[in-house]
Amino acid sequence: MGAARPLRGAARFAAYAAGQAACVGHVPEHDLGAAAYAIKAARAASPDDPHAGPRERDWQRDQLHRSIRALVLEDQARRNSICWSVFEDRPID
């Protein structure tokens, strides 16, 4: 996580995503952090593409096993506001 601090833009968010995935497994409340940071990285890497974030979010969701999909989607909806609203299903202008 410390290595991400001096970085900017997509690289910073990608580093935070990796850090979250590697070091917060013992804290259930942080389970969405890596996914949220990866979506922020996709947005930052393609700032002119309004579909970049939703495309990453949808790809992540497609990777979920059907046995946990509903649980993860419920968790995303419940905690979307503390995850920069990256899990929100909203129309893209």
C-alpha cells in the first residue's frame, strides 16, 4: 500500500488494488476494496471513455461463481456509497 502513495492516476489505483487484494483478506469489511480500486484504475486509464469503469465492473462480475454472485452483488449495492459509487448501475451519458 505504501508503494502506491507516490504514484498518480491509473498506476496509483492499480497499486492500491493489488495492495488491497494482498493484505486485507483478514478484514471482511474490506472485501470490496481491490475491486473498487481496479474500477478506479480503469476509469483513470481511460478518462475519455465513460464505459471504462462499468466495463471493468461488469468483467469482475462475470468472473464470480454463481454460488456467491448474489451475495457479492448485494454487498456491492449495500456498500456502494463508501466505495466511490463504482458499483452503481446507472446509465452512461
